[in-house]
Amino acid sequence: MKKTGADTYPVKKISPISTIVITVVGIIFAEIVATVLINSLGWLSSAWRILLDVLIMVVLIFPLLFLLIYKPLQANLSEQKQVESDLRELKNDLELRIQERTVDLSQANENLQKEINARHQIEDELRKINDELDLRVLQRTQDLDRANQELQTEIDERIRSEAQLRLQSAALESAANGIIITGRNGYILWANSSFFHMTGYSLEEVQGTNPRFLKSGLHDNKFYQELWQTICSGKIWQGEITNRRKDGSLYIEDQTITPLMDEKGEITYFIAIKQDITTRKQAETALVESEEKFRTLVNWTYDWEKWVDPQGNIVYSSPSCERISGYLPEKFISDSTLLFRIVHPDDRKSYEEHRQLVHDELAGVNELEYRIIAHDGTEHWLEHICRPLFSKENRYLGRRISTRDITERKQYEDKLERQNKELLDLTISESR
């Protein structure tokens, strides 16, 4: 920092009061000195005395004034100028500093503004990132919720599937039918207890073996080749097979073999369901033989045999109906009203009343004679005897009807009645 004038020329500062006091004292002192000097020079004229007085006053007072007033004033002015110069320099320096500071502040403001803008931009980006993060978190939360729901659904489904599998396993194990599961190569993987009861072979004995040990020898190789080709093509095979038990006895089974495929459509397992139908086949054979005997007996009976169900429909009509009525049995079975239509008009009322007995299972044996108009237009007298039919369980099955053609007998009776009448008339006329 530059030195001021006061620092260069130090001047003792005198207060205004001191200056006045000193000035007054100086004037008084100068006046005294002038007075003393003038008095000592008494010979001077008044003009010279005045001039001398003025001169002494000037000589004494001016230096005093110079020292007391002008010099300090000059020093003050110099100091003021120096101060003003210093102030100007300080002002210029301050302005320069202010300008530099302003530039620095402007630069700092620009940098601050850039930083603020950058910070705003970063805040905007952070806000966007935060919003995007919130959205992603929300989406992720929703995805997790859906995933949790799907997982819970899958868990529930798996629990249900496991329960279903346990149920199915228990059902397969306790099934009345024999069940075996084989691999793609046909070797047994599992068999239930019913298979053991059916064949006599336990799971431990048959596991890992081919079911060919059950062969009875009654089927040729072509039969088994067609079976294998069918299931290997992905189709279900169903049929009857005669197999041999462990004890050597033969039995007949109704078997269904189903191939199981994976998601690629390739066969992985075969499931065979076996039902022992030996007893049923024996019963069916006995029934067929019995039915054949009954049908042979009924078909060859001379009378017209019919079976009418509780609704009035003809279930069976023996072949003798064609000999009596001229219509085939199928006609009466397919058209239950045909018999009523061929009844003689004069006998339809009594026939209709009698036909209502089919709805009454308590009605016993009943008889009726009526006429029909045969297919060729001839008139036939029929003797009709019906009785109720019941099953072994005492269930009402309708009525069995035996119908016999008594036309010749009726004609003979009419002829005999006419002869008896003629004979009676002849006897009466002779007696007169």
C-alpha cells in the first residue's frame, strides 16, 4: 500500500482553538515588540512608526501564520491530495479488484449456473431414473406377485396332483381288475395285487420279466405279432386272450393295452388292464346253449307263441305266426298294432278288453277266442291263452301268449251243430 503525504511530511496536528490562541498571543507579542521598538525609536515620524509597526507585525505575524495556518493547511492539502490520489488509486485498485472479482464472480456464477443446470439435469435424470426404477419396481413387484401366485397355483396343483397320484395309486392297487405297467421294451415294471389273485404270480416274481410267461399256447404267433404292432403304432389294443395261471390252469381275460406317450409323442410305457372273464364266458356259453335249446323248442312249436311286454309291445313272436296269419314274425315285432288291425271287426271290442290285461301283473291265466283276417283275406278262428311272466327277481316282464288256430274245429263244430239241428228238425217232423 502506498504512503500518504502525511506519512512523507509529518506535521503536528494543532487544534483550531490552539491555533487561535497562539495567533492571538503572537499578535499581542508582535504588537508589544513593535511598540517597544517604536518607542525606542522615538525620533521616527508617525508615518514611519505606522510603517514600522506594520512591518514588524508582518515580519512577526506572517511566519507565525505560515507556521500555524498555512503550513498545516498546505500539509493538509498535500495530505488531502495524497489521500485523494491514494483514494483514486485505491478506487482504481478497488474497481480493478471489483472488476476482477466481478469477472471471477461472473465466471463463478456461470460455473455455478452450469453446475446448477448440470445438477438440475442430473436431478431430472435421477428423477427419471427414480421414476423408471419405481416403475420397474412396481412391474417387478407385479411380476413377483404373479410369479408367487403361479408358484402357489403350481404348488397347489402339485399337491392336488400328488394327492391324485396317491389316490390313483391306491385305486390301481385296490382295483378289481389286474393291472400291469411295462416299459417300452415290454418288460413288467409294476403289477397290482389283483394281478396276483388272477394269475398266482406276485410282483417280485414278474418284475423285470416279459409277460410271455402267461401264454397258454392257444394263440399263434401271428396273434401276438398283430397285438405288438398295434400298440407300438400308438393305438389301443382290446381283445380276449386265454392265458395260463401259475398253477397251470387256463383262464380267459378281457385285456386292454394302452400306450403312454411323452410330450414328443414317443411311447414310454404300456398299461394293460386285465379282467378275468372265465366265469362270464362260461355263463355266456351256458346261456347261449340254453337260449338255443329254448329257441329251438319255441320255434318248432306248432302253436303261435308270443311275448308281450308291460307296455303292450311284442318282444317275441314264433315262426308259426306266418302259418296262421300270413305275416312274418318281424312284422308283429316292428308294428305292435298289426295284430289288433287284423282282428275281425266283430271281435275287436272283446279283444281290446282282453288286451288291457297286459298292464295288470296280478291278472292270472286268461282265455279268449276271436277271429282274424289273414294276409290272404281268409278268416281264422284263434284260441288265445295268456299268463303273466316274472323274472327270477320277481320283476313283472309282461305276458306269454299261446295262440292256436281252431278254424277247423270251429268249422266242425258249426257243421255238427247244423247236423244236430237238421236231425232235430227231422225227428220233430216225423213225430208229427
